[in-house]
Amino acid sequence: MARYDVFLVSTQADREKAELLVRRLRALKFKVRYDKKREHTTPTPKDYRDADNSQSVLVLWSKEACDTSKSDSDWVHALAHHARSKDGTLLQVGLDKSVPDEPFSEDTRYSLSGMGPRKLVNGYYALVDELGRRDGRKDLRDWIDLKTSDKEGKEAWKTAHPTDPLSQVKKPSTKSAKPAATPAASPASRAAKATAPPVRKVPPLVMNPPKPQPSEDIDVGMVMLILVAMVILLMLIMSAAMRTQTGLPAVAGASSQAMVAQCPPGQIPEYLLEEETRPVLEPGPIIDDT
């Protein structure tokens, strides 16, 4: 199935006439592929791909399109040759009295010369009939002749052509849906509500609970820490006292008896005397040991 009904090919100079034709074809619910912002003058792979996915390639011939000395004409001729290589694909339109070169001059062209926003020409009717025939649609000429205010005629045409895209267009509903009515309460439910006990309101949950007050009890850990510190301090004091008392006897205790025994009778070792009773040291003779 083709993606587009019509692939429209025209020069940039004929953009205004091309857009007018596109609007009218789209009003008839034809799917038209037309790039009004095209700037390239050489067909792209997307151009060829969209042309292959279209049921008809509609080429608009004009003075600008027939002038092969201009680069934009090359784009028109390239796609026209591509469409002509496939049977039943090429459709040609003459916007003025210009005649394209061969082989396009030998094919049928629908003349749209003189067509405007408020004026239709016979060539336009013939073109629409051919597009409708290729798409399996009928009596499009009758639809075009209907006036905008002729609603009964349009409804009759849609009834006669139920499968046509024009008949399948539905207008969105502007009426807003009404909300469903609330069913009235039954007498039994009203009586149940009247005899129901009052609901006790529960105070809202306090998000900020009171902070706990510090405990007045003595911290056991702190007490243990103080006791340990006092024990360590006491041990240090006792150790220092014991070293002071046992320092001197510890040196002489082991050999005190021997030293006393070596002294002459009636004499006391000098280290046992008090400092006040010790004799004053006097200088002795100088001995030369060298």
C-alpha cells in the first residue's frame, strides 16, 4: 500500500501555485507529499524513496521548470524521469503554456492555467477524476461542486459513498459529558446513619515528640573511671615511696656485713656517719702517673 497518494514535484519559483494545489487536494482527503522548504536542487535518497512510496508523482511544468539551464529544473526533470520509468505513476500538469522537452511533451498534461484561489478550471476537475480513479474513489467532481452551505447535499453524498475518506471524517463532539447523578439514599441507610454512635475524634498525631530529659542518676561509667584513675595514682605514689626507702640499703644491704667486718674494731664506716660528723677532705700529694 502506498504511503502517499500524490508526490508533488515543482520548482521553487512555482511555490505559490503548488501550495494552492496542495491545499485543494488535501481538502479532498488526498495524502500529498510536498516539501515547501526544499533548498536542494539534486534529488536525495529520501526524495526517490518517497516517490516510490507514492501512488502518483504529479509534476508541475512551467516556464521555470522547462528551462534546463537552471539547476532547479534538474531536480524536476530527474524525478519526472524516475516516475516515467514506472507504469501508471507519472501525472503532468501545465501551469502555463510552456511545453516540456521530450519525452514529456508526448504525454498527457492537465492544464491549470488561469486557476486561482476562487476559480477552478476544467483541467483541475480532470486531474481530480484521474487521482480518484487511481485511488478507487468516485464522483469527486460532484463533491467539489457542492457549496459550503449545502449540508444536506454533502450528507447525501456521504451516504452514497460511505467508504470514501470524506465520509469517514468525524467532527469532535463539543458537548461535555454531564457528571452522573448521585443516587438518593434509601430510608434504611438514613435510619442507620441516625442510630449510629457518634464517632470519637482522635487527636492528630504529634509529629514532634517531647525530648527525653537527662537522667538524674549518677553515671556509673564516670564513677568507675574516677576510681580507676585514683587506683593508678595511688600505685604510682607507693611505687615512688618504695624506691626512695629501698634505694640506699639495696646497694649496701648485700655486702654491709662484709664491709663492717673489714673495718677495724671500734670504727664505723664513713658512709654510715652523718654528714656533720664526717671529716673534711684535705688535698693529698699529687702523683704523676705519666
